Amino acid sequence: MNTLSRLAPRLAMAWAERLFLSPPRHAWPAAEQGWLALAEQGELHTVGLPVAEWDGKPMRTYRWGEARKGKIALMHGWGGRATQLHAFIAPLTAAGYQVVAIDAPGHGASPGKQASVLHFAHALERLVRNEGGVDGLIAHSLGGAASVFALSSQHLPVGRVALVSPSADVAAYARHVGRLLKLDNDILAGLQHRMETRLGIRWQDLNAVSLATTLAQPALVVHDQGDREVPSSTGSALASAWPGARFTLTNGLGHRRILRDQAVVDQVVAFLAH
């Protein structure tokens, strides 16, 4: 990539954009396959996404339990899938909540090879509006940044919000990827211009920390201080910007194991159930 950026910068930018928008896919582990079998599965179709090739394609949805007390939505992160948040399903359904979730475009059982934070935000909006609103939302990683954008820009009818290891800044992530790929600043600037033009939005307008100041929902942010993918300072800054939000810092759980930690699950469920 470093050599290509010097010899053919346009090709390097196109390649970098492809890598930047291509999520990894992983097989469902045994712990998640049981929840797949228990779910009522359905489809929601994409409408009006900024990337034209996505229009009309289905996204897989999931539903567990009965809505005796209300509904809680789950939004996974980059390279994840709905059942990655399975540890929250049993206690929420036992408490009387129906749990609804979606695989974002290019993730889980939804088709496609590319996605972005806007695709995630669109998936969440379609899910929430299809339910007529939800009483709570749990979002992980990029799903957190997408949730903040959707809540701020679309005024989604969501009650309480719990963000676990949320990302916040597309530009910071791009710089991180750029360092991994050894891209120079000119290539990164070109990549940003290509993606902003293609998606029709500036990266700075996706910054979750800035957007959080506009939100009024009760919020809880949980982040691990040893997170190697998204630094805990991101979660702390997001919670500080969100009026009235609570912040919990864990230790030794990393970016994904935090989703299965019983103390974290208990705290999130208690928060959502008031």
C-alpha cells in the first residue's frame, strides 16, 4: 500500500476506501447459535441509503420474548452481529422486555460486502421505527457512534440508552487505519474526500461526542480502560458531553469480553429497567 500510494495515488485511495468499508465476517460461535434458533427472525429492507447498490436489500432482524414491560433494541458493532450481545437477552426477557435486534448491512446474516456508520444508523432507524419506538437501546462499539448519530439526526423514539465500548470519531479511526496501512497524509485526505462525496456527509458531522450534547435520553456509558480498539477516553468524553449521562470504567475486559461480563450485564439491565 505504501508503494502504491507513491506510484498510483488514485488507485491507493480506491483500495483504501474498499478496505475501510469492508467489514470482516465471522462464523457464529456455539454460544450464539442457540439464540439464533430461539429467535423469531424476519427482514427489513434498506431504503434510500447513500450507497445506491444497497437500496432495497434485506437486513435480518431478530426478536426474543414478549413485550410485557416494553421493548429493548440491540445494535452490534463493526464486524459483529446481533447475537454478539446475547448475554443481555435472558435477563431482559426475564424482566418482561421483548428484545429486538438487527444485523447491519454486510454483517451477520444480512447480505453485502460493504458498510459504514451511516449504514448502521440506517439499520437502527429502520428497526426502531418498525417497532413504533423502543423503551431502551444497547449499542456496542461502532453501533454506539451510529446510535448517537441516528438519535441526534432522526430524533428516534428511544427511551434509555446504554453504550458499551462506543466509538465516536470516524476521522480518528481513519487515521488509525492509515497508520496500519502506512498511508501518507495526502492519501488520507483524498480518502476522506472520496468517502464524504460518496456518502454525502462530512466526517466531522458524524462525531458522536459533538452530537451527544444535543441528546436528552438518560444514558449509561460503559468502557474498559484496557480497550485496545477504542480507548476508554472516548467513552469518557462521550459520557461527559451527553447531558446527565453516567460513566462506568471497567478493568481487564477489553473491547468484546465486556459484553459477556456479568457485572456489566447486570448494571446495563438494571439501568434500562429503571
